[in-house]
Amino acid sequence: MTEVNKQANIEHYRFHHIDTEKCKNCEDFSCEEACFRGVYKVVNKQSIPKCTVVKEREDFCIKCHICTTQCKKEAILID
Ligand code: SF4
Ligand code: SF4
């Protein structure tokens, strides 16, 4: 896959950016577990998982970076 295509998989929120292509093979959904502020919701866990940011909770993020550390696939970027 080219770099351009990879970029197309990134879903942008206000300051979170998720490479949802990487979520497709995720099995532990550790982002949801890691974030004690409830910023993430993983949808389609039984089929093709995708991490989403709960928009009304994004501002609760304190940029502790526990989630970026816990996501083994390094799918999360925070500005
Ligand atoms: S963000 Fe990381 S931990 Fe969360 S579903 Fe995607 S790959 Fe899995
Ligand atoms: S940086 Fe911390 S508070 Fe922000 S989304 Fe990640 S785990 Fe949650």
C-alpha cells in the first residue's frame, strides 16, 4: 500500500487522528480500556473493528498518551 493510501485511512478529529486501517486487525481494543476519560469507542468489534473518538468527549483528553502507548498497532496520533 502506498503512503498516499495509508494517509487516506486516517480519520481526523479535532486533535486525535486514527489510522483506522490498523484497527481492522485489532483484537484487544486497548485504546478503549486505556483511556480513563472515555474518549474512544471501538465499533464493529465482531466484524471489522474501528476506533472512533466520541466527539463530545474529545476535550476531556489530558494528553497523557497512555492510549498511544497501549495501542500496539500505533494507530493513534494526538496533536
Ligand atoms: S486504536 Fe489501536 S487499540 Fe484501538 S481499535 Fe484501533 S488498533 Fe485497536
Ligand atoms: S491521551 Fe490520555 S486522556 Fe487523551 S485519549 Fe489518550 S488515554 Fe485518553
